[in-house]
Amino acid sequence: MTPAAEQACRFVQLVAQAQPHPGNALDERIVTTAQKIAAEIRRELFETSRSDVPLTRKA
């Protein structure tokens, strides 16, 4: 992973941990989207499916 990609992943994970301001739809949407992206990053890094089953990739 490139340094820029690592930095982007850290940023997304940081935003995903944030608490949106109550009633602020934009904040809520940003945090929700960041949480979804962070989940996809974790699945890719640990090579698991959405049900945490290890993926088997054939080259």
C-alpha cells in the first residue's frame, strides 16, 4: 500500500469513529459512509467476507 493510501485509510478510520452532531444530516451521512468504507478496508486487509469468513483467492 502506498503512503498516500495508508494516510487515506487512517483518515477514513478516524472519521468513522466520530460522533455526528445530533440532527445534522450531513454529519450523520459522512460518518455513516466512513463507517462503511472503514468496514470494507478491514475486510480487504484481513481478507474476510462480510460474515467474517476467510476468503480463498486463487491466483
